[in-house]
Amino acid sequence: MAVWCRLLILACYSCAVLRADEQSKVVTGSALQKALASSVSWSADGVALQSQLASVRQQSGILVLRDRRIDPRSSITVETGFVARAAVLQQIAAAVPDCSAVVTDSYVLLGPANRVQRLPVLLKEVSEQESFWKKLPVGRLPRKAVSGLQPEWSAGAVPREILQRAAAECGIELENVELVPHDVWGAMQLPRQSFAELACFVLVQFDLQPVLAADSPRVRIEPIDAARVLELKYSVPLKQKEQLQSEWTQRHPEVGLRWSSSTVTLKADLDLHADFVGLQQRLSTLGAGAAAPGDSLRTRQFQLQGERATVGYLLQELRKNRIVIEVEGEDEPAVQRLLQGVVDLSVVREKQPGLKFFPALFGGQFRTVEVLDDRIRLNR
């Protein structure tokens, strides 16, 4: 059954590749977080990395970018249960040697595990530096520099020139650009962002970083100093606080966290901050697919990608993800035969609340599908 599902889902991937010229809408901010938390079942056998990332974007609107050091032709085999998309992306990344996925406010970046986690820390740091720019006298800094840049380039673009053109467009003086090694990149269009955010994305792939001047629109490029001590604050969901503190203490007992309600302050070097961000995102991924207290199955959003699967397989995967499903007379031979029936998944490809999702999924096999706040009841 698992092999059959894999082949069917690969057929969907093929369709995605055929329509690669179609630009799906990119989700950012809270919409990105919701898309990452939505649950899907993902299966691929020997599919190229870039094809899988294109499928993720087409199906969910999540822009997944690849660090220049990651080969887009890498052949990936991934098979998940019914899990959050964030977990799917982590598993895709884990299938590539020494690769990890990190989430920003606008996109997900796959890159070397010991380097890519630095990006959110650098973004947070330049965001604080930009606060000085916003206090400059009117006319000293074009608004586009801090909010209105729409980065886009065609195939064959050179990273150094990407930054130079963007700096000129924003009225920014760029120093030490010669530190950026020569490279050639494919075509790309990024969500709207500031020049500093674009610089972080480009430079982190060369172990470089932007440093913003406090008194003028000037950016200096410097090698990343992993030993540099930073003091930054992070917002942490209260339900995640206890576990995060426990795991951090186990990993780094010598480095304390200062808490103030749901805000934590960390004073440490860059790579310890990066490790903290990685830990926080991993815990968020683990909790994304499970119902939180007070979260009703009636209102939770669900969707599935694929062509067909048996009723029994779907029950197994949903139960793995802590969704309680009660089947009347499940051990009876007649019901066991019913569980071998095949479900057409085309009716649940679009995101919809559980109150509509589960009847659409199981309504062809069961006479009644009752969706309660904490469980699903199926009666034949």
C-alpha cells in the first residue's frame, strides 16, 4: 500500500514540474506559519530536490529557497505520515547530507546544517540596526531601503552585482563588496523586504554578513565572526517555554536564559544563538501537527495531497498524529473489508475545516461521519 501511494503522489509531482512556469502565490508572515502548520502526507522515491521544493510551493505557497552549497539535483527519498508541512521540509532537508531547514518571516531556506541557522539571528540583528536608520532625517534614506525592495533577477545573475544593483536602487553606500566571491545563480523572485534582509540572504551563503552604519545609509560587508557575543531577545509561546528551557539546559548548562513572561534574553556568541533558534523551530515543528488545548477538530484546517489511499491507511496516519477516530464495529469482518476501500483524495486537496474535511474524506464509505471537538466517529 505504501509503495502504491508513493507512485500516485509522484504522479502529482510530475504534474507540478510540467506546470513549473506557473507562479503560485507566495505566503509570508502569519500565512506562512499557518501553511507550515497545516498537515499533509508526503511520499517521494528518488525525486530531485528542486522538483520537491517546486511541489511544496505549488501546493502551499511556501517559498523554499536553496543555499548555493546545496545541489538541486540531489535525489531524495522521503515518506512521512500525516504531519505538519514544517516537519515534511525538515525531513526533506535531512535526506540531503549535512543539510537543515530554517524558517524566516518570508521563506524557508535549506542549507548546510552548521551555517543556515545563522540566518534568523542575522536578520534579527539587522532589524535592530535598521531602527537607527528610521531615525535619520527625512531625505537621508529612501523608504525603499527599509521596506519596499522587491528583489528579482534572471538566470546567470552574479551575487555581487545583485547587491550592487539593489544598493544603488535604495540609495545605499555599499562597502567591501569585493569580499563576495564570484558565483552564478539561477533566476529568482523574493518577497518584498528591506535591503538589509536581502543582504543577509545573499551574504550568509558566503559566510559573510552586512553591518549597518548608525549615522548614514551605509552598509559594510564583513566576514561572519562566530565568536562575537550578541544579546538578543526572543518571543517564545508559553506552552513551549518549559520544554525549551529544559532542552537548552541539557545542551548548554553553562549558558543561562533570562525569562520575562514569554520573552527570553540570550547573551552568547552567534552560533549559540543559531542553536537556540534551531531548537525553538524544532519544538515548534513537533507541536505544529498536534491539537492544542481548546483546539477543536471542527475548526482546525486540514488538507491532503495525493491521488488515492485506502481507508485503513488514512485511519492509521491520522491516528499517528493524535487524531482520535472511533469506528463502530472496527474488528468486524464487514468493517475490515470496508477499510480496504479506496478513497479519492481529490476532494480534500484544498484546505478546509475538519467539519467539512472528514465527511468529504470518509463520507463515501461510512453512513455517518460525526466530527466532534476532540474525536471523529465513523458509523457504517
